[in-house]
Amino acid sequence: MGDPNVSSAEGYASEASVESGGTLDFHVSAPSGLRYRLDVYRIGWYGGPGGRLLACLPSCSSTNEAVQYGTPAPDGNGELRAGWPVTNTLAVPAAWVSGYYLARIVLSDGSPPGAIPFVVREPVAAAAPSAVVVQVPVNTWQAYNAWGGRSLYDFNSGGSRANRVSFDRPYLWIGPGAQVMTWWELSLVRFLESEGVDVSYVTDVDVDRDPAVLTRHRVAITAGHGEYWAKQIRDAYESARGAGTNLLFMGANTAYWQVRYENGRWTMVGYKSASDPEPTFAQKTILFRDFGRPECALLGVQHYEGSYNWPRADFVTNPYPTGSQWFQNTGLVAGATIPQIVSREHDMVPPGTNCGLPLTVLFHHDAVSDPLERAEAVRYTFPGSGARVSSSGSLEFPWALNYYRRGATVLRPR
């Protein structure tokens, strides 16, 4: 793919996702005097390479003249909107499979390409919805995205964070706080697709727009770092669980901050403080715990700040009943370790409570010098609906399933 962060070409899509059969606009900026082409890939398994070229814009044998657009100053809320014109439009064939997609900005001088991520959704009217749906954490991508010098964080905003961020701008792919598909999501995608799982994909924005999307599938999975949810997303997961949809939280620090949308869900608001001027308390952008909705009431675990300087650690397999379906054909026995997959940012069962759920701990990492080092992966069956829920407790758990980084092999239990 190249390194988009060192490219002189940048761009973004007009929507976080598009339904197959729909259209999607791109906004590309590159040095004037050059020419460029967009190579559109679907990201998946494909026998190992991890992607397939499906289209080129304007075509695979022609290019567009590049124009370099500027970076606007932030407004009074710290929000930056690039506001670049539409440069290319993709008519998404109805036959394209739902998934993560990447439009690679290939420059005529051979310099490093830029990249624009987007998701293709399964049609709402699909005759046979996929068995599994994966939610892509674009809210968290955007919360940490410091393109133009502002994010929802001080550390990569020059000490003055925004309280609003816009999807109308490119993503920074590396650097302080960068959160994109290449960190914790690709390993999960590669694993699911290499195993032939019947899967489709949506984004945070899609679940907020259409909460019923979760209940059209047998299993809903959250991928990676889903730290920022809108109220309606949390409501959707609780409703899906109550309706019997199975849930798998394949990451950590999920559903931590509540945010809300403006501008047709193209601006995300995150004051992260009770100073949020929103008059309706239930819509304020504060911790879900501050509403009496701790993450553990849904996930069974939750995140507790702590030190981000802890080294990665091993998960240890808890004892389990003979014949447990949760460990069938895994090769895992009680006491076996899965090395180096407990991330610095991880989850645990809150001390002294199970959050009212019949929890079973699947894996654990014991604290060494600080109680907040403890990490746990759990499961439970929700009383009433029978929905099965599991949380990995670690951002890096998918690395044990399919570790794609260059020169690496899949991590095995020991």
C-alpha cells in the first residue's frame, strides 16, 4: 500500500460508507503539475496478499490532473473542514462485496501514494443478510485524527483540542494517536475472511443511522478501538442483545465516551466534559459511566486508564469445563498462554462486581505492580434472550488470530 502519511497526495471520501450499487465522491489534493489515478482495492484475505484491485479512476490506463488544495484554519470549536471539491466519483457495482475498501492515490512521479479508506455496505434490502456484521470504528478514527492540527485530544492538537471534528478531511495514518484500519482491525478481517465467515461491514455512523442493522444478523462484532459511540449506538447494542443477537467485542476501551453527531452525521461532537452546553443531559458528551451506563453492563469488562507504559503481556487461559464449546478445537488448555496480546490499553472486570451479569473469565493477565495492569477476556449468556456475548479485553487480541505485519507469523498458544 505504501505509507500514506509521507505522501504528498491526500484525500477523503464524501461518506464513511456506501451501499453496493450506490455512488461515492472523492476529494483529492496532490501537487499541481502532477497527475494521479485512484486504484480501488477491497481489503480482505485473498489467499494472503490481503487485497484485490477492483477498479481505477478515471481508468487503469488514464490519469487526472492534480490540484493542490490548502488546509483551512479551525473554527471557534477547533473543527476543520477541508471543503475540497469533488475530483472523482465511483459508481459502486451492485456486485461488489461488503467490506473495507481503500482508494490508493497513485502519483505520476512515482512518489509514495496516498490512501482513502471507506466501507461498502450490504444492501438493506438484501434477500439473505450475512450471518455476521462487523462495525468499523470510524468515530474513534476521527476522534484521534489530527489532520490540520486538531483532534479531540490535547497531545496532538498543540495543547488545544477541538470539541468538534469533521469527517470532511483526510486521515493521518501514522503519528501520535493515529487510529486507522491498519492497527487492530486488519487482523480480524483477514481471520474472518480466511475462515470463510459470511460477513458484512458497517460503520459507527451506519449503526447510528439504522440501529436495526444489528438485528438483521446472527452476530454483531465490534472491531478494534471503538472508544467513541453515540447514544443511539449503545441503545442499538442493548436492543440487539435483548433480541437475541450474539455480540463479540473484539478490542478494548469500547463504548467509553459518548459523542453525538451534527451536520448530517458529518461532524462529531465530543466535549468530554459536563461543560458541554447541550441542554439535554442524556445527549451530553461525557463518559457512559456518568449516565449510569458502565461499559461492563454490556461488555462484561471495561477500561481503567492506568499507565500506557506497561509492556505488552500474555493472556493465560482460565480453567474451563470439559467439552466447553468456547475452547473446542483451539488447542488451548488451562494455564496455556497466548503471548504478547494484552495491549497497553486493555479491559478488566471491575473490582468487586460482575456488573449484574453471569460472567465467565476466559483469559486473564494478573497485575504485577499496579492493580490496573489486570486484564480479562470474558463471556456471558444474557438472561431472557439467550444472546451470547464475549469481550476480548485487549486491542491486540486479533493479532493472535492473523498477524499480518511484514515478516510475522501467526502467534500460537504455548
